[in-house]
Amino acid sequence: MTSNITESINVALVSARELPIYDLLEEVRKMFGRWNCSNRKEALQTYTTLGKKYQEMLTLNEAMSTRMTVVPSTEYLHMVNDEGRHYTVCLLEKKCSCGRFQVDELPCPHAWAVLKSKFLMSEDYCSDYYKPKSVVMTYEVPVYPLPDWKEWNIPAHVADEVVLPPKWKRPPGRPKKKRDKPLIELLQKKNQHSCSICGQEVHNKRTCRNVPRRN
């Protein structure tokens, strides 16, 4: 649904992209091996019901649900009033008309309000993929180290094959290393500029009028 993981890998391999193909693949293999080990270790040391990121999302949704009121329709169907707006929550299908319950597979604030009104456990309505045991299983298969290339047993028909570089003409200008950012990211970055003295936006330290005057 997003290219976040692709961008993360791309940034991590900025320097490795300058290497020959074998060395590049070796750096990729070592990087994934480190990530695999680190993620599995973190999951083994997680004692909350969900992983750290998703536990924080669940806690935030619970805090947002405190101001909502619940009107039951059936045992599983409820209407939730959120500051004048009405949302429909179905616990049986794990859906909410806001859309977050079924997309995130975590109780949204409206679903949280219903769960608290019925004294139900939120963990029963969370995806198993967010639980530490599932993360441990995800990284259960290790990334095995490769032996030195001198010890490889390469078939003769592979070793004798000549691989030529592709026909490619270098375009003019310096090669790009950074991706083209979409308009929304450029606008967000533009709006992040603020004065380093007072912290307010619109102006900078050169035009800041909040500088304390010397006596």
C-alpha cells in the first residue's frame, strides 16, 4: 500500500550501490541478516500483548475514545457519538464506518468505546500479525551466511557463460541518488521552517523581533 519499506532499503544502500554487483548483493544479504536478527530479538523481549508500535496505536485510540458515547442497537451493532458525528461499529465483523477498524485491524477509537462499554478485551479484536509470537515466527528462518566465493562449486556450463553488460547510454548530467519527492512532502517540508530563536514560523532568526534586547 506504500513504498516506505522500499525507501528505507534504498536509503540504507546508498553507499553500497556504488559497488560491483557481487559486493552489492553481499551487502544486501548482510543487511537483511542484521535486520532479521534485530527484529526477532526485539520480538522475543516484548512482553506487551502487541508489538511496541501497535501497542502505542492501541493506547492512543483508547485515550481518544473517552469522550465518546455508545448507543447499542443489537448485541454486536452499536452507534457511537463522536463530537456530534455518528459512527456504526459492528464487533461481529470487526468493522467501523470510519474505516480504520477494518483497515488497521486494530480497534479504532469508536470500537474502543464500544469495547469498554461492554467490558470486552481489546486484544481479542486485534490482528494476530501484530502480536510478538507472530513477529518471532516471521523472522524464524535465518539469513544464512555464504561461504567464500573461492569455495563455490560452480557448474562448468555456468562458469563458461560470458555475461555482457546491457546496452545502455548514460544520460547527460550527474546521476541522481535521491528520489523525486511528491508535492505533499515538499509542502510539508516548506511549512516546517521556523525561527531558531523563538520557535515561531513565518520568519527566521535574521528577522526575529522576539530577540531579548541588551541593556
